[in-house]
Amino acid sequence: MITLAAVHDANKVAAYLAQCAETPKHITDGHTAIVLVGSAILPTMRAVFDYLLNIDITPTSPLTLLLCGGIGHSTTLLRDAICEAYPNISREEVEGLSEARIFEKAMRLAWPVLCDRIDQGKIGYMVEEESTNCGANANLAVDLMLSRGISPENLIIVQDPTMMRRTIASFEKAYDTLKTQSKPKTIIPWSTFTPHLSLEDKEVRWDITGFCDKNASVNELWRMDRFLGLIIGEITRLNDDVDGYGPNGKGFIGHVDIPEGVLQSWTRIKAMGGGR
């Protein structure tokens, strides 16, 4: 049975991984690109599309949306989630589609005004659908932007909150590897919500207050065992040792400093047997 202390530990690790859930302030100076990375967590998708639907765009603050994601380990989960949330989209329609194209199909169905803004050229639009992992998401998204001559001053990254910190590190690594002068002045993480658990009547539940997506449902979030496995696995990858993805390990990302308190919480959760 999970304890209140374990819930607090899970929340601490999740908040660290999510990094920043607050909606970015509208940037009125310079080109801004928003990269929505594929995942099965639909509240992130809806938050981005709603944000773009309501934002004011001026000649001094152009905006580009990049949908990013091929067919990877969570694509089947995304197909299931989309068909559940949008009954007008059949399983046959999304079978074989990349995560980016599945997002696009939902956008075309449920955000027609946003699609009009894109079709009229008011919002730039790109699709990257070859990447199959976090590092490739970053590398191929950056390559695509540079190939189109897009060098945004501001880059907003939206991803599954459990993967946000590693995704930001991957984009930083992609730009640093290219040694390009086109690196954005600011790279902004936007997880759209921070996963938060509560313990009520000895039952662990999701607390969805504070989500940017006001239509979010707990049924659209992770199964509890999957969630615990994901946050444990993410700290393992971020930790800069021989087992991690940093310079002292596989070298996929730069060094990441993990606060000692987060590492202690992670160690206790792992001891519960929730690791992958």
C-alpha cells in the first residue's frame, strides 16, 4: 500500500521533471516557435491549440507551430486516447499515422478557427514525423526549422510533463552540437500542468486542479504504475553517471543538476519496487 510519504516523494520528483506548467506570457518581440512533441497525454495538446487560438499575432511577433513526433513506443497509446476523446475520429483513420499527424487530425476536427489561421498564413506551420525518441525529436525538429530558414528568438517546448526536463536538455544539446548562431535566445519549457497525486481514503488519486486545459480528465492521464515507472526512469536517465544519458554516461544530453532532495525522493520510490 502506498503511503502519504510516498505520494509526497512522487509529487516532488514529478514537479522537478515537469519544470514549468505556467502558460507562457505572450512574447511581443521576435519570432516565437512552439514545438508540440507527441505523447499520449492529451491535456498538453489541447492547451497548445487553445493557446494558439486566442493569442494575438503582430508583424513584430510572428508565430510558428511545429508538430513533432513519428511512430514510437507511445503511439498506440496516443491512438487509443485520441479515439476515446474524439469519437468522430475512427481507429482506422489514425492507424499508421505518426504522432504529429494524429495531433494534426485532432486539430483539423476540433480547432477549425486555428486551422483557418494556419491556412491563411497567420501562423507558420510545420510537421516533423520521423523522430522516434526524445533525442531525435529535438535533433529533427531543429534540423527542420533550420532547413526552412526559421531561427526563432523564442522557442517554447511542450511535452509530456514526465519527459519535459530531458526534452529541454535534448534541444539544448541539439543546438550546441550544431554550433549554430541560430540558437534561440530563450528556450521555454511548458508542460501545461504538473502531475500531482493525493491520498484520499487510502486511495491514490490524481489532482487536476491547475491544469491549463480546463477540459482535462483524470482518465487521460497515466495509469499509476506506468506513471511511477516513468518518473523513476526519467531520473535514471537524467542522472549524470554511467547509467544516465549525460556526459558521464551515454552522452545524449549535457550535464543536468538534480537537487539532492529529488534524488532522495527518487531513491525511496525506487525502493518501493516501482522502477522499470
